[in-house]
Amino acid sequence: MSKFIIILVIGILAILILLPSMALAQPDVCIFYGTVTLDGRSVEDGTKITAWIDGEKVISTTTYTNTDGQRPVLSSYVLTIDGTGNSYNKKTFAFTIGDHFQPAAEVAVFKNGGNIALDLTSHCQDCHEPGFLEIELRPSEGVATNICGEVSPPNLPVTIYFDEEPYSTVNTDRKGKFCTQIIPPISDPGEYTVTVINVWDKELSETFTIRTPVLDGSVIRGKQGPRGEPGEPGEPGEDGKDGKSTVTLVGLITAIGAAVLILVMGYPSKQNPPS
């Protein structure tokens, strides 16, 4: 075999070995780009666009009029995020628009070496900064409850845990709000933890107390409430009749009965003297 063929084979083998490693060695940099609209309208040039991860600001840029194409594109942005030493790969980024950090409805996953088109939109005027999480149980005790809350950014799911076990996943609305019913999978009375976790693994917990209703025959009786205030006194009753009139009536009836008896039996007759 000639030296040329041997060198050629070695070269091909080297390329086959190096290509996969070169493909895997993508830089820890990801570029996001696109347009920006607020309430359906393009934002002004110079509007701040901020990238967030785990509730922390990473980098900001400003919008500009893109003249690279055939016609100008208003409110464009480009964000180049360097993840060197931060392990951003495959993590979710959120974005805000303007100096008041109005959350965009869109999120994106960081990809090493990525060049990702992402148009940003927002319709939320009173949302919180990314990373915000708030929950409430309504009520906090009983046999069932509703868990309601708000997260930022909006339009993202939250996971609900009951007693540290996954219960359900709920999508938030475009304002980041949610409300769903929880029927505990267990009935043993006691205190249990209800936890909500967002896509950035931020979590909040509240305590729910299960109270089992008391069964009395076929009637379910709840917990006895506090004793009420005494009522107002009632109206006085009518005066009774005088007792003397009753005695007079009885005497009259007795006299009439005696007279009738005498009339029926007659008076005793006088005996005639002997002749």
C-alpha cells in the first residue's frame, strides 16, 4: 500500500473522530432576535429589552429599526447571551419590555450555539417582574379548597403538590393568574402542605387543615358554631278571668240542679190522722 493511501486513510479517520467532538463543543452563547410589540403596536426605538432567568436579570439591550432587509423593520432587537460558566443550556429564559419590566408573553429555552428567532409581545399592564409568585388557599380548612394565585411571567404552567406529592398542573392566564379546586386524595384529619412550583423551581407553600364532618344518621353536621345572643323578651299575654265569676257560675248551676230534682220527685205528703 502506498504512503499516499495510508496518509489518506489516516486523514479520513481523524476527520471522522474530530467531527463529533467539534459538533459537541458548541459555544455557551445563544442569540435571540425578533420584533417587539406592546398592546399590538410596535414599540419605539430605544425601548429596553431584558432577559431573565430564575428571577434574576441577565442582560439588556434596546430596540432599533432594522434596515438589513429590503424594507425597514420597526422595533427589532438582538440579545446575545453568553452562558460561559453559568450552565444556561436548556434553561428557560423570560423577557421584559420597557423600563417598568412589563413581562412578554413569550419565553425561550437557551441552547448552546443557538440563533433563535423570537418575536416578543405583551398585553399585560399590571403584571409583576419575572420571578413573582403569590398563592392563597380559599378556605384554609375543611374537606376541600381552592388554590388561587399569580405568577410572572404569565402564560406559563405551575405545578401543585399536596402533602409533597404531585397533584396537578395548571396553566396561568395572560395576566399570570390561576385558580383551581383541590380535593385532597386522603381524608385523615390533620394539617397538610399545599405547594406551588413555577417553571423556575421557585415555590410557595400554605397549610391546609382537613376536618372530617360528623355523621349523625343520614345528616352531616358541621362544627358547632358559637352560642348566639339571647333574643328580645316576648309580648305579655292576655289577663286571665276573675276567679269570683267562676264560683258564682258553679253555685248557680248547683241551685238549678236542686230545683229540677225537687220538681221531679215531688214534696213528701202529710199523713191523715186516724179516724
